[in-house]
Amino acid sequence: MNILVAGTGYVGTTTALVLAEMGWNVTGLDVDQNKIRLLQQGSIPFYEEGLEVLLKKHLQSGRIHFTSNTDEAIKDNDVIFLCVGTPSRSDGSADLQYVKQLAEEIGHNMDSYKLIVNKSTVPVGTQIKVTDWIRTAQLYPHPFDVASNPEFLREGKALTDALYPDRVIIGADSPQAASILKELYQTMNCPFVITTPNTAELIKYAANAFLATKISYINELAILCDELGVNVGEVAHGIGLDPRIGLSFLQAGIGYGGSCFPKDVSALLRISNVHGIPLSILEQTESVNQTQYLYLITKARERLREFDGKKIALLGLSFKPGTDDIREAASIRIARRLLAELAHIRVHDPVAKLPPELLHDSVTFCSTPEEAVEDVDAVFICTEWAMYQSIDWERMKESMNQANLFDGRNLLDAKRMKALGYYYQGIGNS
Ligand code: UGA
């Protein structure tokens, strides 16, 4: 079985490499020729630990190839994974233009049976649309199936998540499609859920929306914790030991970001509105997340009286550690607000770069956290990179103008920081 993975973003590149690792012959396809050139040379176009080693291994084993020749790639492969982007439109709905374009190219170029597997996060009903788009573009009525096989990998842990998933969801309405996918994943030692394509598509949104809701719940509770003098981390641990609740995704902070939760929550809300079935809990999940960062801003403004003319260090830009991805990152919201209130910002991140909107006279990018905190009136921790925990905070204090710490990820030990002489404000742990 020859496999084509169309789209070489996080999901596509990881899927292609994991399938090669499982022993299949894989071709990665992308219209972006620069990306293809980098991949052919053994470089991953984004930061994700472990991927480059696997890429080099399978370029050498000959089990992975990359191309930007769509027509040939479709003809040469039996199973085609769709891993192209589904960005948000301004109304929150998912934009399927890349999925549609690819479906039409598949229809146009196929010359034998193909199984098309959708891994991109798409609205319920997309499998039916893809089937129609392919059929309409077909020059000759070759048989094909379209299945849904959502991906649950996290950025920063992409390889482990994809190699050892909790479950494999297969949404297929033909036994042939389900059995090809089962064969493909035969080495995976986890539960398989074989269901309809619509159900598989909804499972993906429902999973991300549930996790986002857990985060917004603990984030709101954290603010109450500060008021009550209770530590939210202890509350999370105390409730999380109940297996019905679980310990994960109860880390309070300045809100969730990334390319998935914000986009998927808003897409699911859009689907619910279109069907006239409001998901009111999810509406609150979104609205709590949009304002969560303001809690820390308000606390900092109270402490500094105003930001005008103040120097502030932002430690961490990426939406979480282990990635250089800054999409929907809370750090950017904080930076935007501080700039609007005329602060000077000194930024550090070990891998992420400043986005164009922060290329500003009042923003300095620093190569070390030590450099970032020099002479500042406050430090905001926006991403819980482990390196910020091992900083010599005692020494750092000496180089700051004022020792104010606003810990947006509850990374540091509040008691210790206070004992070192810092004014410390976290989210529900102060
Ligand atoms: C998320 C899901 O976790 C994956 O299962 C899914 O496959 C992926 O979206 C996707 O749809 O492609 P990801 O966006 O990479 O993965 O990152 P997460 O680890 O889920 O974190 C998302 C955000 O939530 C981050 O900003 C993180 O800082 C925040 N978060 C997470 C918290 O604020 N508290 C927590 O307890 C956990």
C-alpha cells in the first residue's frame, strides 16, 4: 500500500513520518515548494522535537519522499490523507477551500480505487461534501471511499502522541475503507472506535471543546481562589484525583491558545448556531478565555499604577512550551495591551520569534531571560518554559528596577519568590 499525505504542516508531517516508522511507503505532498525542498534536505520547517531525527532516518531508509507534483502523487498512491489547513473564517466557521481544491484534484487525476482519509479538523458533514467534490471532478467513475480519521496529537508532543495514541477513531461508511485503515494502524496498541464519518468528525470538535472547557473552568475558579486565599493548584489536585474528573488540563493560567482550541471552539459554536442548538457552556468557555489575560494585566496595573513609560519583560511568546507556534498566544494579547498603554517591552523566548505586529520601537527581543529582565519594572511569565524555573531569581532581582513578578502560568513557587523579596502575583496561587 502506497500512502500519500497531502499537506506538510504539524499534522501532515507527523502523520507521514509515523506511517513511515510503521513500515509504510509514504509520500508527503505540498504546494509550497520551499517546504518540500527543506523536507527533502532533512529539515523540518517548524520546531517540534524528535521529528528531524525521524525524517533523516526515513529519507535514508527510502520510506519517505516529498513532492509538489499533485497529479503524479495522486496517481501513484492508494491511500490519500488530507492534512491541509482549515483556517477560521471571520464568522468562526472553518474554511474548507484547501480541502475542496484537493478533493477536486483527486477526482480529476484518479485512475484506480482510492481511499481518501480526512485528518484535518472539519465540520460535521464534510465527508459527504468531499465525496461530492471528488465525484463531480471525476473524468471516469473509478470507485473510491472517503473516511474520517481525526488526529489528536498535541504540538510539542506530536511524535509521542501520534506513535502512541489513546484511541484511533475511524469514521467510514464502507467496510472496505474501515478494513484498509485497520490494516494501516494494525501495530497500534489502543482502542479503535469504528463509527460513521459524521460521528468521527464531531468527536474531534467535542474533544477539543471539552478540554478547552476544563481550562476555562479552572481559570475562572482560580480568580475566586485568589479572592478566598485558596491555592488553585491544590484544588485541581484534590478534584483531579477523582478519575471521573482527571488530573490533566486543570492548569490555571492566562488562557488557552494555539491553532486548535480557539479555532475549534469557535467552529463548533458556529455549527451549533447554524442548527439553532445553542451550546451555552461552550459560549462561556470562549468568553472566559478571551478575557482571562486581563486579570494579570489588571493586577499589574494596580501595582504599577500605570504602564506608560514602564519597562516590562515578557518571558515566553509561544502558546505553550515545546513549540515555536505563537498563533493565538496569550503573550501576544498581553504585549498588544501593554503597547497600547505605552509600556516598553523586553521579550524572550527560547525558540519563538517576534511576529511582525510586535516589530515595534517599544519592543526589544532579548537572547536570554537575564538580558530581558535588565532594569524592568515587572516581569510577566507568559509561557511555562522549564528554563524559566531554573533561572537564578535571587540574582535576577538585582538587575531589575522593581521586583514585580506576574506569573501567568503559575510556574514559580509563590512562597519562595515572596521570600526572595518579590511582589508575586499568579493565577489563583498567590
Ligand atoms: C490540542 C489538543 O490537546 C490535541 O489533542 C489536538 O489534537 C490538537 O489541539 C489539535 O486539534 O490539533 P495543542 O493545541 O497542540 O493540542 O495544545 P494543548 O497541549 O492542548 O494546549 C492548548 C492550550 O491550552 C495551550 O495554550 C496551553 O497552554 C493551554 N492549557 C493546556 C492550559 O492553559 N491549561 C492546561 O491545563 C492545559
